Amino acid sequence: MPQHLKTVQKEREALSVEQLLRLKKAEQPDRAFWNQFEKQMHQRMFQEAMHSRPSLARRFSAALLHSRILTLGAPAAAALLVFGAVLYMPTAQGTGNGPIIADSAVDMVVSVNAPALDRTKASRESFVRDNLQMNLDNGRYLKVMAAADLPIGGAQVSGIRYVADQLGAHGARGDVLFASNSF
Amino acid sequence: MAFTRATGQLAGAEAIASTQIDEDLALVTSVQNGDAQAFDALMRKYRERIYSIVYNITANREDAADLTQESFIRAYTSIGRFKGKSSFFTWLYRIAVNTTLSHVKRHRMRRFFSFDNINEEMAPTEIVECLAQRHAGDRSAGLAELQEKLNEALQKLSPKHRTVVILFEIEGLNHQEIAQIMKTSEGTVRSRLHYAKQELQSFLQDYVK
């Protein structure tokens, strides 16, 4: 091809910087990315709120559960009416693993930070037991979310295990009980 | 007639923008009063746009996801300080840009690309046609190559120049909005934009006029 025709063809093929940059708009993550994003986002916001302002965490977990109740429909909503109190327990060192938020609806959250509570281990355990009993009397639990580093239970028993044991000890009326740090 | 129609369209666009700002303010007030669900609504509304800015500045999808989340968390924890002097999106964009530029500064020695896939249906027609001629009809290969070159070129710009180009050319913000977000003058925005485009023109000379 003659040189001048090559030049004409090249000019036809050329684009402006502005046109090229429009391609960047087509770079997009897929739907699965956003599902994962939202899950991680809720988890991080909850953890952040727990470590900075417990009242924010309470609002956030309540809002999260409320939104799920709305999408689950009436039968599930009935089962979830028992969303229990968020029990704020003081952490041993104030750090460590944060609470884990479930990727499906939970009925009760047992977590860290309770400045109002007296700090002896026995009274904290009694507080958890009483609250579990109180909420069990009002309904049934399907899932309990607990922080791994709850400063209750013995040296060999994690906070999660302690809560699970207490639920079992209180008789869960055959409901599905699930306490884990990896919902 | 054309003038009337254009004016009408502008008035319509302004009305939509104004409604959006009012909606955002109502949601922000709800969040400030303790309604965390309202923040979820704001997050869903802006997450794609915030992610897009962060992704285009970092050219790394994992970092972008992380920094987008961090930006929203910062916005959530400091929303009590939002007084409505600027629109919520300007305030949120500023948080995202600052968070991202700090990250880029901290990790300036680390250059690791990780791209999102190109949605070929969204690729501009003129680019697709141009690439089809160059790559004998292999559209995907051409798009992938251009994507890499474009991202490399953007990464050669300084973070501030890159941010201005991204906000103007990709996000469609105007000079005034960019100046507010980057806390600088409109003149600086214009000059950065001009310089950045010249640089891009030179980096992408195989493709541009």
C-alpha cells in the first residue's frame, strides 16, 4: 500500500485520549463482587462500631436484622422476632478478634464491651446466663452470634463455646443452635 | 428553538441534581439520628462510583474494594460532623480520594495491577471498530491490550494528575466539583487536566490522533 494511503488509514484508526478513556467505564466488577462487597462491608462496619462506639453497633446490628426480616417474609420474620439483646461484655485486653457478623440472620448477638457491667468473671457469666434465659423464655433461638474473645468461660473454653453450652443447658426446645466464629 | 431545548434540558438536569441532593440530605439526617439503614441506602447508591474512582487511581481491584469499604466506614463514623456545607457526594468523594491518595503514597514503591473485566457491551463503538481493524476482528484481544496500555499510561501520571483526569473524563465531574473534592482552585484543576492529557497523548501515541 502506498505510504500516503497508509497514513490515511492510520489516521482513520486513531482515537482521541478522551475517546480512549471512555473504555475505562466498561471496566466493571460482576454481581458476585458486589454481593461479597456488601457482606464484607457490613462485617467491617459492625467491627468498627463495636470497637469505637457500642451504640452504633447496636443500631447497626438492629438495622441489619430488620432489613433481613423484611426480605425473609412473614414465616421467617415470626421466627426472628426474638432478636435478643446485644450483651456488651468488657474485653480482657480491649483488643483481639472482633465480633463476627453472620451472613444470614441471627437471633441474638453476644459481643464485647459492656462498660456498665461489673467486671468480675462470675458476674459477667451470670449476666450472659440471665439474658439467655430471659430471651429463651420469650421465644426460641435459631442462631446466636458470639465473639471468639468473650472474656467468659474457662481458660480452655472459648466465649463462643461457653455461650453454646449455656444455650444447651437452658434447653433450646429442639431448635437449631449455632454458635460459631465462622457463620 | 435549540437554545430553548438546551436550556430546558439543563433546567431538568439541575432539578434532578437538586432532588438527589435533597434525598441524600434526608438520608444523612436519618443516619445522624441513629438510623443505620439509611446509611446502607447511601452506600448502595454510591458504591459503584466510589469504587470506580478508587479502582482507576490504584489499578488494583482488591485494593479498590478494600479502600472503598474503608472510605464508607470513615464516612459512617464521621457523619456526625457532616454539616451540609457541600453536597454529600462531594464530601464522600473527598473522603474516598484522600483515603486512596494516602494509600498510594504509603505504597508508592508497590506497583501491582489487577484489573476488572471489560464489559464488552459497554465498550464505545468507535474503539471497538478501531480495534477490529488493527486486530483482524479479534475484539477481545484488542480490548485487553488497550486496557493494559491505558492503565499503564494512567499509572505513569502523578497521583494528583491521575485523579483529576479520572474525575473529569471518567466520572464526568466538572472543574468546580473537582476543585472542591481536591481542595484546590479551579485553575489548578484545569492546568493539571491539560498537562495530564498531554502526557497521556504521548504515552498512548500508538492509538491517538
